[in-house]
Amino acid sequence: MAIKVADPDQSLAGSGGTWVIEPGGAAWWLSAGLAVTAAAASLLTFIVPAVLRGTTVMNGSARGTALVVLLAGVPALACSMLLAARGSVAAVVTWLGTAGFLLYNALMFVFATPANRLFPLYLVMLALAAWSIGALLRQADVAALGALFSPRTPVRAIAIYIWVTVALNAAAWLARIVPAVVHGGAPAYLSGTGLTVNIVYVQDLALWLPLLAVAAAWLWRRWPWGYLLAGAGLAGLLLVAWIAVELLVLRRYFFLQPVIAGIGAAEILLAWRWRRSGKIVTGSRDQRP
């Protein structure tokens, strides 16, 4: 099964379709292994709470993370790969976004959960997520994917939305970090966690938020990499779901859940507009010449 891109004014038979991602190869095998490992790690974390050795708060956080990985992350990865194999280019974008989501949560399992009997599974999940992303970026024809999007794609609205989200997220974390730096001593945001650093702040401020800001800038300029990375960022709806479910499992901050739902609704609308603005994508079983 090959993925081809056809212009709306051409038939598939008459077009010289461009490959977006090769069938088979490292990305497929690594992501399949990631799906199996993430399912096993999250299932055992959730149904065998006795294996967790952290504080009550962090054990609840680990179980909340595990629940969303199991019910949302793994199925989304499997469905994305299946649809990509059948010819959906949009699924390649959600595949990347889901792999990023699983990488994020693998880092949570490894660094925010005291070492336990599941640590080898967490470590394998982390490795497979990172290598899956690398292999997918290596195999994907980003230029061909960028050619899917027409001038009707609302790139500026999406870029502005991403920048606003990045700014608000960074401000929320810095509002807790800066006072701790100014006053010294043990940071209040670590109270009850048993952690020496907050891995959420580290990941977001050092990696994911800057990456999203850069992806939005590339999208604003209509660069192919902007379409891929910003689209994968919109697939971060899973991360929104993770926050909501984890708060529910922890029985904390219920007032935040309507806010999270509003963010999710905005992202669904933007993702729908994104999908509607693309060109025709068709699948073919022809072999590459």
C-alpha cells in the first residue's frame, strides 16, 4: 500500500502521485513495538497500583497518565498507522503527534515515578517513542505533504492559536517557578510529590513549547515542516485529555476541567478547518517506479 497525493483536477490514474511515506521500514516496526510496549506498561501501572512506590499524589498521577495512554494514546497510534497504510496523509500527521504524546508520557513514567518493577518497560517505551519519531521524520516526504495544503488553509489563525497557547502555558509554569527562585528554599510546587524537579516544567519549557512556537512560525510562512509539526501539535488533543483525566483521577482542581474542555473544543474546530482545507488524498496499491 502506497500513499499518493493527487491534485483535485487530476485523476489518480493520470497523476504522477508523490509518495509521502514508504510502506514498511523502520518507522512502522518501531511504532508497532511502541504500541505494544505502551499498552503493557500503562495497563500494569493502572491495574497493579501496589507496584508504585511514590507518594500518594504521584501514584495517582502515574495511574491517571497510564489510563489515558491506554485508552487514548495507544488506540490513536494504532488507528493512525492503519489509516496511513490505507492512504490517509492526515493520519501521518496524527501518527507523529501521537508518538510525541507517548514520548512525553514515557518521560513522565521514567522520571516522575520512583524506580519500580515496571522500570524496564518504561525505559523501552521511552526508547521506542524517541526512535519512532526519528524514523518517521526520516521516512516522510515532508515536501509532498506540504503540497497538500491550499491557500485556503487558515495558517495564520492556527499559528496565532499555537502562540497564545504556548505563551499562556509558559506563563502558568513561570508563575510558580519564579517565586521559588526569588525566595529560595524548597519550591512549594514540589510539596508532597517526593520529586527533586518537576519533569512537566522541564519538558514544556525546554522542549515542547519552544518546538511548538517554531512550528507555528514555519506554518505562518507556509513551509512544509510547519504543516507537519503544527499539525502534529494539534493532534496534542490527547495531551488535553490526559490533563483532564489525571485531574479526575486525583480528585483535584475540578474547576479546571471546563477550561480544558474549551481548549479541546477550540483545537477540534481548528483541526476540522485544517482537514477541510487540504487537497484530495488518494491511496494506491501501485509499486513505486
